[in-house]
Amino acid sequence: MSEAKSQDGSTVTGYRELSFGEIGKMNQFKDISRQFIKLLREHVGDVRADWEATDWARQAEMDMKRACMAACRSVAKPDADC
């Protein structure tokens, strides 16, 4: 996976400049999310023949992505209309 270009928030409309601590928190949330999704995908490889288990795993991945996005938004605090 390629690394995202460093942003200070000043070039993205609707976002404020983030502190180093806030950036660190967001990166931790993203790292945890990536670890969870990696483990989940390994699990799907083990249960591929079980349609219901695979379906639940897909749902779990989407929920994790949504949770990560919400956690990052709680740190970044974008404008309310974003």
C-alpha cells in the first residue's frame, strides 16, 4: 500500500490544521483497522466454503472501515457540512 502524501489540513477545504498528537491518534486508528481487516481476510480464507461466515466477515470489514472513518472524523473535526 502506498503512503498518503503528508497533509497539514490547510489545503483541504473544511478541515483545520491537526496537531502531531491528533495525527498520531488518526494513524493509530488506521493501523488498528488495517490489522483487524488483515486478520479478518485470513479468516475468510479459512472459511471460504461457508457462505454465511463469509458474508458476516464482509459485513465486519465494512463496519470496521466505517468505525475507522468515524474515529478519524472525531479527531479531525471537519466542518459540519462535510
